[in-house]
Amino acid sequence: MPNLKVGIPAVKQIIVVTSGGLPLDRFLPAIVYALLALAAIGLGGGAIHLKRRLEQSERDRRRAADELNRRLSELFSLQELSYILSGSLQLDRIVEQVVRYAMRFLDAQGALVALAPDGDGGTEPRPLAVTAAEGTLASLAGRAISPNDPGLVARSLGRERLELVRSASGEPTPLAEGIVAESAAAVPLRAHGVVVGTLVIANPRDGAFAPEDIRLLSTVATHAAIVIANARFFEMVRHAKEQWETAFDALSGGIAVVDDAGQVRRANRALASLLGVPIPAVIGCDLADALLEGSPALLELLAAARRGDRAQPLVLRSGTLGRTIRVNAARIPTPAQDQSVVVLVEDVTDQHAMEAQLIQSEKLAAVGQLVSGVAHELNNPLTSIAGLSEFLLEQKELGSKDRGHLRVIHEQADRAGRIVRNLLTFARKGTSERVAVDVNDVIERTLVLMSYDFQLKDIAIDKDLAPVPPVLGDRHALQQVVINLLTNAAQAVSENPPERPRRIQLRSWADDRVRLRVADSGPGIPDDVLPHLFTPFFTTKEPGQGTGLGLSITYSIVEAHGGRIVVDRPTEGGAAFLVDLPVAPADPPRHDTPEPGGPTGVAAVTPIKRSILLVDDDPAVRRVVKALFGREGHMVEVARNPQHALDLVRTRSYDLILADREARAHDQSFVEQLVESHPELKERVVVATGAGAPAGSGTLRYVRKPFNLRDLREEAARVWAAAALS
Ligand code: ADP
């Protein structure tokens, strides 16, 4: 006991001082007594002191132990917090834990974390968001605090280090609008040199922040700032990834990431739907095989992309998909050992068809102009050759040899006439008639017309006609379409070897348009023929077998009806042509009527002598008309020019006025002027035209040049029959 040892030397010292000049034996008992009394007093005082010291030391020890315990518990809590934070990348959860632990460490009444706005928000300062708050600050949770708020929360964001506030005067310190605290600390949360937010603690235990508390708070803040910054970064990356994935899937074009071996690692929805399988089924498949049957051109494109070369996109027809696709590829900048490429796949079938259609239309327009000029020039000579040879053939006194020669002349002129008509049909813009036409009816009638030919060639017709709404157009022109397609199909199947069936399938149906499909079991269309199919005068047939105009005429007619024609090469072989036409509006001008009465009906009218006015400046045509009608006893008057004709009709009456459509007086069509000035003569006019009846031609009658005698007689007979009825 050290304190006891200190008391004894003090007593010894007293003994030495009192030993000089006094008789020891007399005073000894008193001295001993006194000494004992002193010793007793001294011992009693030392014990009290000792007891106090012992108590103090016990208190110190306890405090030290408490402090140690507290620090240990803080250390454990810090470790726990660090463990929780490092295990999470969820920002909300992280800030919640930071607030909870900070409150617990400092035994504070309230805590919050306010985060600075994320990313680049432009020049305007943006508010802080209180992401987590507890205790007395809980009411601030979810609040936005203006960066200009004078309170501690917003202010601390601009501070370099922790700020402590304690009201000495008892005046509380504002933390944010409407929230105060007696004492508070705010630590800016700084990570990678950027302030991401602030941690604010209000009213700690004992109302003051001990230096250890401040150290602890700084430690928590440093750790929290890094974790928050990482979580934000992770959030940013995740968001960017989500955006990228959404865009990847939303793209209408197909995209694939293809590895070194050509296998698909990633694919978007568009690619999967192009391949007709779900996305998981695309992953791992060989892209070149799936798209283009392992096309060497595609493999070369992928190889070029891996080398980093910029190759031209490929446009190829995929047999497996039955579509035309454009493929482009680019290397993904990744470590050298990985040579993944990103491949873009677009379905350009429709675009291609439209482009081809446009080119075709332009080509046809140019050729059409040329053709129509030439055809018009040929019309009149052909009219006279055909007409006069036919006229001569009707002469009884002809020798049989001459008759034979004449028949050849007539047949050839007739053939040339048909070619010219075809040329004009092809060159003509717009449909000549606009009436409601039942496509099925046109098909049925055409089949009847051609049935003999089909029988002869042993061709089976497989017909499947669903009811279709009417289309608006020209019945004859539409019939021409069906004839052309069936003729080609018949010619194609006739080439089949004996073991291959000769079959033509005819289908019609309607959805938003009226559709017709003519498919045959012929040899199909070779690759080199396909691009030229609709080109005028393109033919692979022997001379005399084909003119190369069938499909281009078909194309112009369909186009003039607002329709489309496309060719298909079915997998089972052969060729198929698909025509679609717009449905006629609910109230079309008038309904199509099948062919009128026909020649027999009008021929029955008793011949009467008629007066005929002819308006045509071509002498050859005049000659034919005069010869024909003159021989039948009619009187044909020829006008010198259109003006002369107008003068003539003013003074004389005619049963028939046959006028060339091209005839013009004073820059206006003669027929128009005539009908305007003499509407009563409208019924008696027959217009000779090279291009067929124009749209909206009303009640005017037309005869197509080059006309034959029968056409002319028939039209004349109709005019006279109508006049007789009225
Ligand atoms: P043409 O029949 O007078 O030759 P087209 O314009 O009708 O003229 O046809 C052009 C070419 O298209 C034909 O010569 C032929 O090579 C090809 N073609 C048309 N239809 C078919 C078909 N159904 N099958 C195979 N080839 C066809």
C-alpha cells in the first residue's frame, strides 16, 4: 500500500525534533500517549484519503472500460455498416443505413442524408433531395431543398469540411426551412473530388459533439460518400444499359452481335421476328446459315468487319426467308482476342419492290411516249390496208389466187393492227373507263374464252375464287391483264416435261384490296430474267411466240387502276403473279354491264341509205370509209377540214358523223366543238381513236383505229338503231 508507507516517515521526523532538553522518563508515558494519539490521528486521515483515491480510481477504471466498450461497439457498428454498405448498390438502402447508423453512433435525436442532383443538369442550380431522414428530422424525408436555402443542410454542400453548430444563446440553428436543432453537425459527402451530398446529425447525446464523435462521423461520411458515388455510377450504367436494351429491341431493323465463330450472341426482337423464331432460339445459331444459307458474300462481309474494313452493305434475296435483305456489319471495339461484330439486318423487300416499281414506271413512261407516237403514225396506214383489203375480199369477181394474196395482206394488216393496239394500251395513261367491275366475272369470262386453248394444251385449271367487292376501272383492260397472265402461264406449263403436270392455279380473294393470283407449274423464272420481266419488248420466246409486251402492258393497266403487280417464285416451283387492286368506293359512277347485244342484234336493222359526214385528214382512211359505205349505198361527204365540217353540219343533216379524235379546229377538238354547238348530234357521232375511249367519255361512241370493216359497220348500225328508237 504505497500511501501507508508515506505516513510512517512523517511520524519519525516528529520524534527527532522533540528529543532535545526534556527528562525522558517523566514525560515518556505522556509522550507515548501523545505519539499514539498522533499516530492514531495520522492513520485515520490516511485511510480516508486512501479510500477516496480508491473510489476515484474505480470510477476512472469504469469510465475507461465504458469508453473502451463504447469504442469497441462503435468499431463493430462501423464494421457492420461497412459490411452492409459494401453489399448493396441500391442507393435508397445505402442512405437509409447511413442515417440509421450515424444516429446510433452519436446517440443523436435526428439524422438525414441529402443528395446533390445527379449528372449534368445544365447551368441552373438544382435542388438537393433529402433521400433519407430519421428521428427529429424525419419530416424532411423526400423533400427537395433549394441550393439557396440558408439552413445548414444546403450550406454544408459548399463546405470543405464538417461544420458544427451549437447555439450558445439558446437560439436553435435552422437546418432547412421549418426545421431547427440545438446543436448539429453536417459533413459534406465527398467522393472522387465531387460532393455527392451531405450527412447531417442533430442533437447528439449530451447536446454536444465530442472529438471522438466528430472523428467517427467523418469516417462514416467518407465511407458513405464512396459507396453512394459507386451506387450512383452503377445506377447510371444500369439505366444506360436499360436504355440501350430498349432501343435495341425497339429498332425495326434486326441486330445481332456475332462472335468469331459466326454465332449469334445477342439478337433483338426484329431479327427474331424476321427469322420467325423467338429470341432464345436465335442465340447460338449461325447467322450466315440462318439468314442466307451460308452465303459466301455474307461470310466475306463478316470477315471484312472483323478486320475493321468498311465493306459495302449486301443486298441479297434470302431463299429461306423469301425476303430481300440488306446486311451491314461493323466490328465492336473490344480487346483484340475477341472479334465480335455487330450485324444490322433490314428487310428491304417492300422498299425494293417500290423502287423497282418506280424505275419501271419511269421506264414505261419514256418508252410509252415513243411508242404512242409511232403507233399513232401506223394507225392510219394500217386502217387503210386492213380496210381496203377486207373491202376487196368482199368483191365477188376476185380470182382465188388473188383472194389468197389479199387474205394474207388482210391478216398481216390485222396482226400489225393488234400489235399497234397493244402498244397503245401499254402507252396509254389512265384507264379509259371507270365503272365498277367484278374481277371474278372478268376471270370467269376470260376462262371461257381461253378454255379451248387450255384443253388443246392439256392444261388443268385449278380455280378458287372467293367473293370480292368490285373494283373501279376498265373491264376490257382488266380482262387484258387476266389474258396476259394466263397466256404466259399456259406457255410456261406447255414447256413442262411429260412427267410434270401442266397446272394453272387461279385464286381471288379480298382483304383491304381485291387480290388475284395466277400461279403455274411451269419452269419458273430464272434469276437473269427476273429483273427484266416488266421491261417492254423483253421476251425469251421464239419470234412469233412473244412480243415482250404482255407483262409491260399488264403492268401499265394495273398501275393505271391504282394497283400493283408482283412476281413470286413459289418454293414448289413455277411462277406466280400477284395483282392487287383498290376496292371501288361505296358509290361508284355506274355498274359495269357485260358486252352489249353484239353484231347480230344491230345487223338486223334494215339497211337504209344514210348520209355520212367524214372528218379525217388522212386520204387513206377517207378512201376506206368512202369505199365501204359507198358500196352499201350510203352517201359519204368528206369535210376538207374540221372547220369545213362545222360549217356543213350547220346547213345539212347527217345520220352519222365519223370524226378522227385528233381533228382540231382553232386549237380545240372538233368533236368537243361539235357536241357543244350541236348537242342534238351527240348521238350520231362516232369517234375514231387510236387510244380507245377516254375516261368520262359519256355517251359518245368510239371505234378503235386501226378499225376493220366489221367494227365500223357495227358502230354505224348502233347509231342508226339508237336514232330509230328515239
Ligand atoms: P412475252 O410473253 O411476249 O415474251 P411478256 O412481257 O408477257 O412477253 O413476258 C416477258 C418474259 O417473261 C417472257 O418472255 C418469259 O421469259 C417471262 N415470263 C412471263 N411469264 C412467265 C411465266 N408464267 N413463267 C415463266 N416465265 C415467264
